[in-house]
Amino acid sequence: MIILVRHGQTDWSRTGRHTGRTDVPLTDAGRHQAERVRARLGDRQFAVVLTSPLSRAEETCRLAGVGDGAPCEDLLEWDYGAYEGRTTDDIRAERPDWLLWRDGTPGGEQPDDVSTRADRVVAMLQGISGDAILFSHGHMLRMLAARWVGLAPDGGSRLALDPATISVLGHEREVPVVRLWNEPP
């Protein structure tokens, strides 16, 4: 079983700003959300604990009670390039038909770039024995789930993911499936 946890709320996630590589800290509400994840996980043990190297994911991991986790560069959020810190409405004022999952970002990553990173994480996860837990970001975890079940990169656009929620990937027999999605703690 693979448990995915999106980091808790930040000021930028609260206001809908694209937060890729800017290291925005958790808000007090985000820290409280992460503590609620801890209550939900209990004292469960994991064979693998991975986290994005950004502080909002690392702090969520620690507050969730599973230790520090190993930093994994492939779990970084989408590099939004010129759209970093901007809202979708703001971007669409200039590009009305813009869709991240199709168009990517100027000066940042394209969907295939993020898909390649997600595919590396999926390959690594398929080779572990035991349960794993990953702490990362909204768009990255959506891409990871899409790739886990064999969808094209734009499949992640169909998977809404709120801050500090829990999702579970697994198998039904030998078929990779989403067992739980966007569950609040």
C-alpha cells in the first residue's frame, strides 16, 4: 500500500497561487491539519517514508509522526516557471484557454517532464516490500496517481486534491488502482 499525503495549508495554497519551487511555510492551520494526519495514521509503521525536500512537505511529514522522511527530488512540485505565485484566473486573463496539464508553463516544466519524474517514483515504489508513505504537493501527487494507474499525464487533471488529505494507491490483484482519494484526516 502506498499512502500519499499532500502538505498542509500555506498562505499561497489558501489563496490559490501556484506554489512550485518557492519554499512557502505551512500556516498555523496547515500545521494543525498535519497533526490531524498523525491522529489518522496512529502508530503505523512504514518500510519507506519519502518527502519532497521543500519545508512544507517535510514539516507535514514530521507533524504526521512518521519521522523526517528521506528527501526525494522527484517529489518536488511542478516547476511553474513564469507562473510561479500566480493564480489560474490571473494567468487566464492573458491566456484564456490555458490548462497546466496540457500546456505546461513558460520557463518551467511541461506535463511530460513531470510525468517522467512521477514514472521514476512509480518504478521505485513497485520495487519495495512493505507499505510506503509519501509527502508531496497537489499537482505532483495527482500526476503520480495518474501514472500509477496507467493514465496519460493529463489524467491528473481529473483528480482534485486538497491540502493535508490522505490518498491510497494499491492493487486489485495485479492491477494498480486508487483505493482512496482526497480523504480528510
